[in-house]
Amino acid sequence: MDEAERFEQTLSSRMASYGLELSSKTLTQLVEYYRLLTHWTDRLHLVAPCTPEEFATRHVLESLLLLKYLPVNAKIADVGSGGGLPIIPCLIARPDLEATLIESSQKKAVFLREALNAVSRKATIIARRFEELEAPAVEFVSCRALDQFTTKLPELIEWAPRGATLLLFGGEGLLPEAKRILIPESDRRFLFVVTTDLRE
């Protein structure tokens, strides 16, 4: 069994643990994304080295936890998109989503375009730091792997549009006052759902 097959088998066998039911078409496109990302990651260091099983669970299935918080046709900005996590798996599973991907690295932005093309999805890609931009008109902001996340978090909250819900991945101490959901099969990683306006 090659790595792509191990990746797909892990998605199929573990998705129920994450409250997910993925169609065969979605699984096929996630495998395509995985193949492309592993091809590019040697040059761009898109993700830390990991097994196909770990990539399926820790990266893709965890990313797809966002879907339960996103209504049909939701508009979302993903900050620090890097290798496309969490947003590209979400776009694969939910073509109705309207996404803006914000990634400061020009080279990673090229990868994001390639990945979206490979899985036949469209999104707006902005190759700049979020601090240099006005926030797009979205209802949700996601962020999974931003450099210096803890120090930049207040800036990100200030930057997000009024009334937007922030969906953030991190350790327990990231945002102690916010609602947090323990990620399945983890005891230290959480999804934070920030629905109150912390700027008031």
C-alpha cells in the first residue's frame, strides 16, 4: 500500500471519530490534494514531516471540524493559509463556501493556486500579510498556523470584521476566555470559537 492509499484509508476509517461523513468524490479530491502537497513540501516546507496517517488525522480531519460551524454559502477568510490548512480540505468538502486565502509567502501562494486548480475549486488568494490589508467582508475568520500566533492574536481579533466569528486552532492557553472544543483524539489541541466581540 503506497502513502496515498494509506492516507485515504485513514480518512475513511477515522472520519466518524470526527463526526464526518465524506463522499467518495471528496475522498478522491483530498487524496489529490495530499499528493500535490507532499510533492511541494520538500521545497517549501508546507508542513512538518509526518506519516500519511498523521496527515489524515491531525491535518485534514482536524481542519474539517470547521465545517459544523459554517452555514451554507458562508464567507470565510483564512489567515496564514500556508499549505492550505484548514481551508482547502473545507473547500473540497463544501464547494458552497466562499473563501479568501491570505498568505504572506509568494511561493506558498503559488502552491495554493496549484492546489485549488488540482481539486477544481476557486478562491481569492492574497499574497500579503493580513496586517497590511483591510479585512474582507466575511462572516468567519479561520487561522491554524500563523507565525508567532500568540503575539499576533490580539491584532488578528482587532483586524477581523465586526460581528465575525473567529475559528482558531491552538493549545489550551491560546485564548482562555473563549469557547473551546477539544479536538478528537487529542488532549492538548483545541478549536476555539470566538463569537463575542473581544474588542468591546
